[in-house]
Amino acid sequence: MIRFNKYIEINMEKRFGRPIIKGTRISVYDILSWLSNGMSRKEILSDYPELSIEQINACLSFAARKEQKHLYAS
């Protein structure tokens, strides 16, 4: 699993404390939403050249970890 904390930060002064890609204002939610709506990684990278494939994959890893914690907390 990717070490998502290398690419993702939570800063209360950006995007209301939502998890974002470090050095950007692009949220994890934005990327997950684009992927779930059918955008490919290649299309996202074309539209947002400041992103990397590792950052996109870190968003998926972040979501998987969050879901895993949710399952075990129940």
C-alpha cells in the first residue's frame, strides 16, 4: 500500500480541512470523484499536469485505509 502521507495533507486553512494533495488545493475527494465518474488517470494528468500518478494512487490508498479503519471500528 502506498504511503499516502507522503502526498496528502490535512491543513485547516485549505479546503476547510479536507485532505488535499500536498502543494495544491486539489482534494482527495476531487480525484476520487473524477475517477468514479469515469475519468482515467491519463485524463486527470492531462487536465491537471501538476499531479502525478503517485498522487492519484495515494488518493485511492487513502480511501482504502479510511474504509478499512471504518470497518474495524464498527
